[in-house]
Amino acid sequence: MTMRGAVLALCLLAPAGAHAADADWTQTLKHWLTLVDKAQYGDSWGTAGTLLRSQITQKDWTARVGKVRAPLGAMARRVVLDQKYVTSLPGLPDADYEVVRFSTQFQNKAAAVETVILQREDKGWKVDGYFVK
């Protein structure tokens, strides 16, 4: 699946009739993952949520994400495994969260699971967590 296909798969996350706030997190997610896929890690930090940015500097974020993502190579295919809305996550303050997990193939890794955590802030949804296993 191309990046275009991955974006299409992300668009399918918002069910028909979903209100605008639901669509907001999918747009945020698509944009943010595009930055990471293009190795624009500094920009991904800049558009991330308050929580993430308060926990790590842009320089450290760029180094950490680059260390994880660069060896994987280009993203080849990304398919949604599951998505859930929660109001509580271990170690995080109670808030509105969307947790999205993907089955992802990279150029140098055939099978990985990416997890992205988004939190609703005053100005919309923002990414506050990203993990690759």
C-alpha cells in the first residue's frame, strides 16, 4: 500500500455521520504521521501536544525518533489494527484520548506495530505519544 493508500485507510477511521470533532483527530493523525514518514521529526514535535512537548525537548525528540525510524526505512504499508477512545491511560492525566494502533510494514522491517496516542486539547487534537514495536 502506498502512502496514498495509508491516508485513505486513515480516512476510513471516522464513521459516517461522525461529528466534526471526530474528523479533527483523523486529520491531525494523518498530518503528523506524514511528517514522521518524511523524517521531519522536528516538525512532528512542533505540531505535537502540550504533554509530549513538556516531557522532551525538540532536539531529544528528533534524536530518539530518528534512532527508531531511520533503520526501518521508508514506510511501505500501514493498516489500522484498532482505534479506541478512552479517558484514562496509565501514567497520564485523565483526558479525552484516541489510541490508534497500526500494522505497519517498513522497507527494512516486514512487521511492526505503531501506536499513536492523541489527546484533545483546547485547540483540537494533538499527538502525545508514538511507539513502534
